[in-house]
Amino acid sequence: MNPFKLNIWRKIILVAFILSVILMFAVDWGYHFHIGHVVRLAVGALAFWVVVDRL
């Protein structure tokens, strides 16, 4: 997968997913995040990815 060949919406989805995972574990929200949260976030990102395919 070449990130330079992706359209703008897919780039936004990838950047948002990566930033949200980093921020989820880097910022102390007073809540314990675990891998299940990352899996749910990935499923949501994948759903948006599929919706972008339909556009």
C-alpha cells in the first residue's frame, strides 16, 4: 500500500487512526485503555474505509 497513491479521504482516515491510537495511550485521561479499544477503533476506521470505497 503506497500512501502517496491514496485519495485524500483515505489519508485522513489513516492519519486520524494513528493519531487517535497514539493519543489514547500517551495522554493520561484517568482511564485505562487496552487493546480492545484499539480493535474497536480499527473496526470503525475499516468501516469508514469501506464507505469511502462506495463514494
